[in-house]
Amino acid sequence: MITGIVGQAGWMGMQRGMDGLSQNASEIAGAGVKPLEGTTVRDISEPLIDQTENLRQVEASAKVLQSSTDAFDHLIDILA
């Protein structure tokens, strides 16, 4: 259950991170394909670094979402 603004922020952060991971994976997968007009192979260092950053975004956002859920569960336990 997504609880309040904090939970929504965690969920949105996870979505942004997953979108970034998908884009990075696409760039990395296409890096070995040589363009038709030349023989230059694209550098994959930037998408690899971005992939690590996006992974950390997903992990941090998941922790925010988990903390929000834990706080809500704790509140329910107190009120029950």
C-alpha cells in the first residue's frame, strides 16, 4: 500500500530509475552496432555510469517506500 506523499515520492523515484535503467540498457546493447556511414563504435562508459546511478536511485527509492509502509504499519499497530 502506498502511503501518503512519502510513499508516492518513493514510487515515482523507482519508476524514474527503472526508466533510466531501460534507456541505459538500450544504449549499451546498441553500442557494438557499427553505424552504416562509418566504422566508429560508440563509447559505453557514460551509459554504464548512468546505469549505476539509476540502480542506486531505484534502491534508495525502494527504501523510502519501505520506510513509509513500515511507518504506516506501526501507526496501525498503535491505534489497534
